Amino acid sequence: MTKRARVALATYEKAPRLAPDDRGLIAALDRVGIAAEPAVWSRGRDWDSFDAVVVRSCWDYHRRHEEFLLWVQRLADHGIRTWNSPSLIRWNSDKRYLLELSKSGLAIVPTVVISQGTPDDVVDACVARGWTRFVVKPAVSASGYETHALATPLDDESRANVARATALGDVLVQPFVDEIAREGEYSFTFIEGAFSHAAIKRAANGEFRVQTEYGGSVTPIDPPAELGEQAARALAALPETPLYARIDGVALDGKFVLTELELIEPNLFLEHSQGATDRLAQAIAGRLSHR
């Protein structure tokens, strides 16, 4: 009897059974002959016992950045196949990647990096660019962590928010995009480089962050084809095809403008698209078949 491949679906301590959207992967992988199980990345495991590790709901990686990257590197050092690849994970873990993609010709929300800065440095950068409303976030962050929408001049609370973000390290500063607050943010999910499905995320009343942790909603959509084609250009700029990717952005004057390219642990909204979980399982099986 042929031995079944074993795959670890990496998650974090607060979701030891995986995030709800990922749980269907276990059954979907079983249907293609693969034994899969959740595995908390930060706990001691015999990772060598798995044929591959698929990084999924590791939603604390930004709080344990160095530790997380060391874990990913150890997997690579032991020859354990990891998806997305360690090189993509390292690159994608710092939001400076947006500037690299911009140099490749992709439209992004204007972004400036403030290194080891202060609230005054952030304000000076905004004033120089005419941004009276802006967003500041750590260069290493996820799930809206220490992400703040502010306006000049800063009041005491706003200065405290900026100070907390800058204390964590380098920050990204961007103009506030009214279209996201008003119309929502597109999310395009790609599996093995092919478009799978799309959704639009909208913030709750009184909130600008679209993540569900802050009351945001997710609605499946059939997006305009031209926006999907423009979003796919972000994948073409990568050195390799990721197993999965979520490409977030906003439509400005009919043009897709990138806000995030998520290659580490994005919610892929698999539950919102019939067959998406099976498509991801089949892609994993396909990669495993190429020894």
C-alpha cells in the first residue's frame, strides 16, 4: 500500500484547530489522498515527520517576527517543503515590498517609510506631501495591528498612537484612501497563479479597518474582469508562483491600486467560493507529486 503523504497546516496558539475558513482543508486534502493536521508553528513538533508544511493561520507572526522567520528557516534547513516558500515569506513579512512592486510598475497607494522615527517625523512627511489625513502602520504588521487613521494637526491621543507604532520599529505612512472607507477594499484570491475568487471587504460604521476583527464584513463578488487582470500583475512581478495569494486593492478611476499582497497567512475566504477549498487541496497535491 502506498504511504499517504502527511501535511502540516501551520497555525498559531489562539487557533490550534485552524481558523474556521481553513478547517475544510483537512477533509479536502483527505479526498485527494493526503493526511493533513493542524500544527501550531511555535510549539515543538517533529516537523520532519511531515512531507510539507502549508503556512495558514499563523496570525501572530508579526508579534514574533524574528522567531517566526527562524522557524521558517529551520524548515528550509531540514529540507521540508514549505508553502508559500521561505523566500517569499521573508520578503512578504516586511511591507517595504510595496515599494519594490511600485518600482516594477505596479500602482500602489503612495507610501513612505519612516525609519526609527517620531510622531514629528511622521507629521513632517505628511505635510511635505500635502496629506492632511493619513494612515500609519508598522512595516511588520498584520490584521490591522497598531494601524491608525489620523489627521493633522495631531492631538494628544493621535500622537500617542503614532508613538506606539514608531516604538515598534519602522512604519509606513500613506494617505487616507476615502474609497476604501466608502466603497470597500477588493480581495482577489489566486491559487497556483490562477484566479480563484474575489470578495469585497467593508469596514463597520465608525471604523476604517476592514478586517473582521474590527467588525468588517466580507461579501463574495463577481469582479470586473479588468480589475482582476490588473491585480494579477502583482503575481507576475514575483520570482516564483506562490501556492496561494490574496491581492488586496481599491479601484480608483477604474484602475486597480494595490494595498496589500498577502503571501503568508491571509484569510483566503475559501468558504465564500464553492470549490475553492478543493482547488487549494488539489494544488497542494500537485506540488507534492513533484518530488
